[in-house]
Amino acid sequence: MTIETIQKPETAAPAKQALAIADCDIHPSPKSVEKEVFPFLSKHWQEYYNTYGTLLRQPYQNGPAYPKGQPDAARRDAYVPDGGKPGTDLAFMQKQHLDPYNVQLGVLNPLKSGQGLQNPDFAGALCSAVNDWQIAEWTSKDARLKGSVCLPYEDAALSVKEIEKRAGDPNFIQSFMLIRTADPMGNRRYWPIYEAAAEAGLPLAVHAFGFGGASITGSGWPSYYIEDMVGHSQSAQNVVASMVLEGVFERSPKLKLVIVEAGFAWAPSLAWRLDRIWAQNRLELPHVTRPPSEIMREHVWYTTQPFEEPDRRGHLKDTFEWIGWDRLLFATDYPHWDFDDPSRIPLPPADEATRNAFYLQNARDLYGV
Amino acid sequence: MAKHVVAPVADVPPGAHLRVEAGGVPVAIFNLDGEFFGLLDRCPHMGGNLSEGIVIGLVESQKPGCYAYSRAGEIVRCPWHGWEFDIRTGQSRFDPSRWKARSIEVDVEDAQELQAETIDVAQEGDYIVVHL
């Protein structure tokens, strides 16, 4: 019998794997809005923030419309050892996530900016401040991290101004909206945003959640958090259908759309349905000159977290092949509770070059970094 | 099978749990009213550390609107995706026949007995021992 006496365990470490990855969905948060974001906000908006707060365009104003799977929607092991909230400390993020998972490119997607605020000028000021904050606290301190230009997207003019301000700045690699907008995303009042993003070479990432003010399903408010979660794929389908059918990609042929955290296995069936109905209704949509599936294949990318986990992996293989392995981007959603571990997702079998592209090169190609 | 002395019993009071390493293997140790159980400290789903999860009871429902709560403190909920495991058996709650956290044998031995086996233990009293 071998006998071993007490060892002091190290802090919990993730599964060992050295594969280089891009993580296309990381959520940073300020330790304190007053300390970290206020320096980029005028005195006027600081006082507004302190006086009126940041009420969102949604019912249930005291908090999110639905509960979360874990407190702060976070992995329970992602709290900073000094007690700080998950995602607020670069050193801890490096130690727990970026270093052990060999993240070569980390895309920052701040969820609390000015997006979803009803006051348009305040939304614009806070988005811009949060963009400055990404540089000050994150991208200037770790070259692996790249920022997203948070847009006050319900106001196209302010959004265009923000895109123009950040165009060419290497701290940013994409423009950023939330998926539940006030009008369907293909609506022409948003078009100037898409034109500016395409012009600036900033792919447009559209992340789950959002505060359009309408109920999260087409038939009202469901009862459960699970329905909020599964609703993101429905919202994403609305986004793709609306943008394709309104002719956004005809008007902005250089626009690249990235669907973030809203699933991807729905894409083939949506395209089949769209193609079929499009062929039968050419009279209504003469500006859509190609089958919707073709437009989707050319213009849409998808981050894979939360990964689909069907019992038969062959189903996923077909899905990957239909969408195109080069259109799928790995993401973890760190520090959130539904984190995907790169070594544990049931990735369909593929040759090494394809796998490496999925984990890293697709993102490098898309973002040009 | 090797014997690993991992912690004094006092480190894991009833209702508490602790991550230890035994021969390089991470183990989550649970104390259910004086009975000790061990689970491999890696969720079989994506690898979250079960020792960082919360411990809850078993909620069951025979039909919508009816809830039964039992076995307080005997289910651990993964800190990542919330998968629930029976601390006594490692079986998952949502699909017990297919998904299981690996159960690891744990017991308690007295310092004197251990010293008789020439193990260097730091103090008097009982120690938690993992068999792996």
C-alpha cells in the first residue's frame, strides 16, 4: 500500500490543454463605474448617472427580466479572490482564464454600457465612456485582448459618430449591438450603422440579450429563465431574416455579421425555410437577388458558445458542414456560468488544420489580426 | 489502491465540503452529518470543480404545480452549468443512468492507528483518508 500524507492543493486549475485559441466572447466589467468609467464621462453625465441611474428599456425595472443560472450569471469560481465580482480584474482573468487556456486573442464584449438606456444622449455618452474604459483597463494592458465598439444603436446618428471615432484604432476589432432591438434589425433606421461599420472594416457583432422593450417572444413574456435562454436563438433568427430580407447586405456588401451567444444549429433550417418562401415571393422582394442561404453563407459568422450538445455527434457534423467550418468561431463566455471549455465541447471530427482554424484562425481571418 | 491522508476531520465539519488532492487527483470531500463522501472534483460535463458548487436539497415534482423537497444538503450543484449530483452516489439528477460524477472512497481514521502505520500525522484525533 502506498501512503501519502496531507498535501495543500493548488487553486483549482482548468483541464490542461495547450491548443491556442481565440475566445470570441469575454465579458469584462468595471470594478466600480465611478472609479473606472467616470473619468471618461463628462461631469454632466456623471451627475445624471448618480441622480437617475441606468434604467433599461424593459419592464421589471428593478433587475433583469429573468433570473440567472448562477448569481451574477457567473461561474461560482470566477469571483476575484479579494471578493471582487467576476470579470473585473485583469490579473485574475489572466491567471484563471487567458493563460491556462492559451487564449491568443480575446474579444471583449461589455454587456453593461449605455446600450438599452432610454435616454439617447446618455446612452451615447456611456457607450463611448465604456469604449474608452476598455482601452484604459484592458486592451492597453494585455495585447491579447481586443475591444468591441459599444454602439448606442437605437440612435443611428450617435452610433455612426462612435464608429467613426474608433475606426482604425487597433484597440477595437468589431462593432457591438445586442440582439433584442426596438425594431427588427433590418429596419432602415439602423442602416447608417451598418454602412459605417462596413466602411470602417469593423464586423458587426450582435450579442444575445438586449432591451428593445418588446416581450422576448412573439407571444408575450414566458415564465422561466430557460425560455429566456432558448429565446436568444429565436431572436437571432429574427435578426438574420430581417437583415437578409430588408436588403441590408445588398446595400452594404462589405458588412460582416457575427451572431454571438445565440446558438448556430438553427441556421440551416432557417435558410431552407427562407429559400423556399423567397422563391415563392419574388414579387415582394425584388431587391433580394440571391437565395437567402447564399447571403447567409457569405455574410454571417457564429460564435459557438453555448455549444450545441446533441446525443448524436453526426448531427452536429452535418450542421458544421452546412454552415461552413470557416464561419464558426470558438468562444467561452468567460466568466459566465454557461462557460464552454475548449477541450470539452463535443466538436465534430475534423482534420487538424480545420480544428485549429475553428479554435483560432477563423477569428484572426475575420478580424484581420 | 493507495491510502492518502488528506485533512484533519475538523477541517470539514458537518455540511461543509473541501477540495483536496490525493496522489495528484482532485477530490471534493463532503461531510453529511458525520459521514464522509468523495467525488472526483471535475464535473463529467465540462470539468467545473464540484467543490466550488453550492450544496442543495432534492426538489422533485410529480406534476406541474406540485413540489417535494427532501434530502437537504445532499445534492451538489456544479458551479458552472448547474448540473446536480447526488453526493452519496455521484449520480446526476437529470440522467442518473448516463451521467455520473466519479465516486471516491473516503473514510476517517484515528491518528494513533495511522501513526502505527508509520504515517507522520501532525496532531491527535481523526483524519480524513482517501482511497484511490
